[in-house]
Amino acid sequence: MTAADLRDSILRHLAYSLGSDPEHATLHDWRIALSFAVRDRLVDSWFATSRAARKSGAKRVYYLSMEFLIGRLLEDAIVNLRLEEQVDKALSELGLVPREVIENEPDAALGNGGLGRLAACFMETLATIGCPAFGYGIRYENGLFRQSFDEGRQVEEAEDWLSQFHAWEFERRHLRYRICFGGEVVEEGGKPVWHGAEAVTAQAFDTPMIGWRGKWANTLRLWAAEPVKGFDLARFNRGEYAAAAEEEALGRTISRVLYPDDTTEQGKELRLKQEYFFTAASLRDILGRVEAEGGSLADLPKRAAIQLNDTHPAIAGPELVRLLHDERGMPLDQAIATARGCLSYTNHTLMPEALERWSEALMSRLLPRHMDLIERIDAAHAVEQPGRKVTLVEHGEVKMGELAFVMAHKVNGVSALHTELMKQTVFAELHRLHPTRIVNETNGVTPRRWVLSSNPRLSHLITETIGEGWVDDLDQLERLEPSLTDAAFLDAYAAAKRANKADLATWLAATHGVKVDPDAMFDVQIKRIHEYKRQHLNILEAIALWSDIRANPDGDWVPRVKIFAGKAAPGYVFAKEIIHLINDVAAVLNADPVTSPYLKVLFLPNYNVSLAERLIPAADLSEQISTAGKEASGTGNMKFALNGAPTIGTLDGANVEIRERVGTRNFFLFGMTAEEAEARRAVPDHARQAITADTRLSGALREISRGTFSGNDRHRYRGVVANLTGEDYFLVCSDFTAYWDAQRRADAAFADPETWRRMAACNTARSGWFSSDRTIRGYMSDIWGAKVLTH
Ligand code: NBG
């Protein structure tokens, strides 16, 4: 496709699809017209992929996930279809600025953080390697809330991406399922039959997910909830306008919002309804496909691999048993075995509050037949495993992690350490009963989005040096190894990073009115705000450093810009206080004429995928400082390493594997191990001891308590200080000294440009293993038994 063809296609769509006159078209119109023109180029691959899958009878992968944090789709499609040059040329000829058009697209923020972004990387990889797959999720009307600050405090506003036309989806009016809730189970003809009391319609919307070079494309099928019975005309005619629309509104509520929390359970009936809604619709869709293709349900495990992304779709176990047993007459034991043959489950956290539990009362009321079946599954499991201790229902609660485990043939963790800890802690007993069920699949990220598209300068340099093969075979980055001692390569590598930093500095000045020096170290911590991720450790270090600089302004300080971004769950008070504190500290530090040339702190609002794409290529130092044992894997850590930002981090999650690969000298390690952290917690007064032993730490805490950052208000951070000086469960104080020392080692390394560029380049050259292509190949062979398509 030439630029001229593309330009014609854009103009055609502008006029004939959008009815917009080029003389008056808005940026939005041009963006949609471009999206249509690009979309036209991928539909044929999309059809070819499903035809090839159907023809070969290939086993399909079904990825069930409450979240798909896909971000912008236009640029992804342009890059994967290799249309960058044509798009640039066509848009420029039309008098448009290409970046402005691309950045006009709102992020599809259908996820909270790592879990949802992982699902998005997986969809891209599945299409790239040609594994036939569907992603199934919810088409939330409102994605993750928009974040702004009011005097430093987080303010949440509804996100409304769908208020703009969404150019990438196709509504499938013929694909609708009726999903029921409540009601009762009655015996009919000797069989239990569930009669739901309430119903909604699940309406399918399909988005093609295109892989590298546009060869294959899979489907992301998202369900929107619609009322079964529309608008009540009789009531309307009686003048009861609001009541007439009531049922309609109720029906839509289910897909209205994404729950803004990834680590705490929402004790909400609506949440359970959302989970059942999309799981039930997806399973019906899967069985329908198998039946339409003439497959036998007894062979279901040969046709369908169904991956449960966390416990959110764990109701799939009983639902699949219900569909097979109640609705299709398969004997119960066979139905359980068949379901287990299809299902597998990924655990993403060991945080106890995030392991879902639903009250038995709620489950019985909303899903009465499922509650029966959970008990039957539990009993069958007890028979299989005499003498076992595990039960699926405990203290009146259904344990969704255990249910997912028992109904899965494989259960995986997302990093080596996390998988080990799963075996030792949350699933210790189940692991003893099923010693081969737990496997590890360390997370990965797609290099197309996270290097090729977001870091074009680095990508050009890599391609110039080793050719283009790395894009879908990231292990080839190893071939950069000989260049790591080549001064010309290292100069070019450093120049690319410097240019990315200059771009970021320009953008920060233009959009946030802040001036930063592109030669300072860009020290970046971007992720959800959570105590275990310890953004407060980072800000304490900033305060301590500020005090040191003030005490010795003529010292040899290495200029730093600390950049934070991330959202706190609206109900997570402590996390919101951390945000407030960072903003308060930033205001004081940035206004200090003595220290600010050396130390600035920025908290950028509304962290999302697009902001990550901007920040990561410009980062020097990657902050991965969670309390050991708490971060299941992390995926941001991989993106930073690939883009040449060495990590300052603990031995947690995938940090462990990153360090093994990039080399211990190219990683700033600090802090306790998971084991040591456990032991430390048992030391009475551990926080106090740590504070007494470190005058910088005690000094920083004193400044906070004194009101230095809160306009002399001594109360504002009383809660934070009390937590840190008291229980300090996440061991911020006990790890502080080690963190401070590691930061100074980072300073020393950064002060020597030769050292730093070699460390950075080593991180790029040795992180190829963290491609999601490698991860997905692992799932295919260890869990799914799926194969790639061939033309
Ligand atoms: C998150 C973990 C991360 C991990 C991602 C993806 C949840 C529940 N878990 O460490 O906190 O990288 O999952 O696996 O969001």
C-alpha cells in the first residue's frame, strides 16, 4: 500500500463513512477516517486466521479476563501492519501532524494495572505467533477513572472513552446470550433445573487484534450488558417516564464500570454479577462454536483451552459443569473431568485481601445452582483425595482461589519466586495433593508496543546493529553483546536515550509547565499506588536526600528528577495519603532554590498506557522496590530493562529473574529477601529499631511530623507516620538504609557516563527473554497443548 493509496482511502472514509467534508473535518474525524483506512488492511488477515483455525480443526485458546488494558489501538495497528511511513506521508500531505492524529485516540482503559496489561500483551503475542485465540471480557462503558489532583489530593472522575466513536469494534447483533441470576432450582423430570429470576442480555462486540506484520489476527470479544426487555411503553404512556426506563438502566449497569481496584476484593453483588455475566456468555459462545463445528463435547479438552485470568472468572468451573451436566446431560463426574480438562488458572497475587471470597449467602441467592454444584465439586474432590484438608467453602464463604485450583488441570504463577511462594503458602495443601498441577510461566511484555513502537530511536539502532529479526524473536537481542564494548555503538545508544529524555522534558514543559534538565538522572516509579509497592520508601529517600543537600549545598550531588505516576483505588485511604504526601513534598522541594537544581520530584496525573509509553523510553533508573514476597511478578520492570533503564530493586517477583539475566553488576539490589522479611516482621519494634539506627530516616520522619510539607499542619500525615513508626507491615523503615545506600551506588554509576551507558545497554541486550512471545509459547506447551497455525 502506497502513501497515495492510503491518502485516498482516508479521504474516502472521511467523506463516505463519516459524512465529513475535508474542509471542515475535525482532528477526531481525521483520526477515525485514518483508523478505518488502517482497519481495512487487517480485516482480510482476520478472516484468514479464523478460516485457517476452522479448517485445521486447531485447538483454540480462550483467555477469560475481567480486564484488557489495551490502550490506544491505532498506532499498534499501524506499526504491526508496517504502515508508519505511509501514514506519516499521507497525513503530512493532508496538512495534518501525524502525532496529533494518533494521540487524539483515547486510551481504552479497560483494566487497572499489570493484570489487565498482561492480557493485552498476550492478545498481541497470540496474533503475532499465530496461535488461534479469543480474548473474552467486558465492554465497560466507563474504564478506569481519570485522575487529577486538587491541592495534591487525588480526585477521581468518570472515564468515558465510549463517548467518542470507537473505530475498532464490530457489533455482532446475532451474538447475544441471555444470562440469568437468582431464582430457584427445581426438580423437573428427575433433573435439577435452574429458573433464574432476573435476566440480562450479553451482546458481543468484536475487536480484531492484529499481530506483527499483519499475518494473523485474533478476536477480542467483549460483552456489553443490555436489558432483555427494553423500554416499557405502557408505563411511559401512563406518564411514568423514569420508571419506564428503570429496567433498561438496571440491565446496563452490569457493564457500566470497571471496578477500580486490583488488589482488594469488592464485596459487591454487582461485581459477582459482572464476573458471572461475562464468564457465562463466553462459555456459551465457546460451546456454541464447538457444536457448530461438529465437535463432540466429550472431546472438549481437545478443542478448547480456557485460561482463567485470576479468580475473577472462576465461576467458569461450576458454570461449565452446569452447561455439560444439567443442560446437555453429561454424567456429573464426566462433566467435572471434562471441564477440568479445558480449564486452567493463573494466580496473580498472594495478597490475602485480593484472593476472592464470596459469601455463601450471596452465592446461593444469585447463583443457586452454582452453589449446589460447588458443593458437589467439593465432595467429588474429597473422594478423589481422601484425607485432605481443603474445602471450597469455609466460614460461610466460597473460596474462589481454591475453586479455580480444583477445577483446573494446571495452575500457574507469574514469576519463579511467586510460583514457589504459591506452593509454600496459599496453595500449600492443594499443592501437596496435586504436586504437578502448579507450573510457572514468568510474565513477559510485547516488544512490538514496548520497544518498537514506543522507542523508535532505540529500535532503529538495534535494527541497524543486528537486523530486524529481534522484533518477533527477542532473544536475538543477545547479538548486541559484542557491541557492548564498542564505543561507537554505546555513543549511539546514549544519544538515543538522551534524545528521548529531551523529548520528555519538552513535553513536560509544554503540558505540565515544569522544567527539568535532560541531563539529570530520570528516576521513575510508575505503577498503582500500594503500600507493598512502597512509593513512600521512595519519597522518604527524597526527603532525606533533600536534607543532605541542604546541609551541604556544595557537595558533589548527582542531579535527579524523581518521577512518580499511578492511581490509588478510590477507597484505599492510605494509598491516597501517599499521593498527597508525594505532591506536598514535591511542592516544597521544587521551590527550594538551593536543592532544586539537584533534586526535583514530579507526580504526573492520570497514569495510563500512553503515559507509560512516553516515560519508559526516557527513564534512566527503574524503581522496583516492593517488599520482598509481595509483588507477584511486575511487568513494568521488564519494560524498563528492555529500554535501557537499570533497576533499583528488591529480590521480588520477576526482579529476581531480571537480575540473573542482566547481570548482578547491572542491577542495584537492596533489601531483605522474602524470607528475611517474614522473619523481620516477627521482631518486636522492628520499625523503631530501624529508625533509631538511621538518622536520615528519623530526620525525614521528623520533617513530615513537624509539618514541613503540610504548611505546618502537624496532623496531615499523622496516620502515615504512625503506620511507619508502628506496625510498618511493609518494612519501609527496615529497608530504608539499604535503599539509601543502593541509591548512592546508582548516583556513583550515573556520574560516570561510560559506566552508565554500558549498564543500560547490558539491560537491553540481556532482557530478550522477557518477551510475551516466550511466555505464551510456555503456556502453549505446558498448559494449553495448543499449536500455531500454518498458512
Ligand atoms: C498483578 C501483580 C503483578 C503482576 C501482574 C500480572 C494483580 C492482581 N496482580 O505483580 O500484582 O505483574 O498481576 O501478572 O493485579
